Amino acid sequence: MTPDQTDGWTLLAIAGLTAITVLTRCLFFISARPLPLPGWARRGLQYAPIAALAAVIAPEILTQQMLPAGLSWRDARLWAALAGVLFYLRMRGTGWAVPGVIGAGMAVYLPLRLGLGW
């Protein structure tokens, strides 16, 4: 099969995944009655945004230790991650925690990376 051809199974998989995604994301809007979440689910969902952010950032920082050179103190990513963690510890429980973590990290990362060339 050439790259410009798509077989039926691929199209069926795409259509099926699309239907499942739309159904699961719209379930709360389709329902005629409110669907209450148990307390444990509400508490767990409070940590979902920061957990997703950590899942994206942590591998980038932690894999640097596996390189032959190791982790350098002149790595802008390390200082940006530290700024984000400190901001989160200070502001957790507020509505500004996740956007602030991103902002604090970028406020440290950009000057170090672009200004100092780290």
C-alpha cells in the first residue's frame, strides 16, 4: 500500500475512535438529568490539570540525568521547573495554580534560554 492510500480498516478505526470520543465528551451535555460526581471523583479531578502538566514536563527534566553529561545547573528547563513547583506550592488550591505554574516557568525559562543561551 502506498502512503496516499487508506484501507477500510483504518477508516473504520478512525470513525470508531471519533464516535467514542464524541460520545464520552458529550455525555454530560446529552443527559436530561444532572449526573452528580461522587466526592472522591471531584477531589481527584482537582489534581488532573497539574498531573497532566507534570506528565509532560517531568520526562523532559528527568531524562537529562540519563545522558552521559548528566544534569547541568546551566539548564534553563531545570530552573523553569523549579520555579513552577515553587509557584504551585505557594498558590495551590486557588484558581491560578495551573496557569500560574505555566507563566512562572516560562518567565524563568525564556530569559535564561533566549537571553543567556542556556
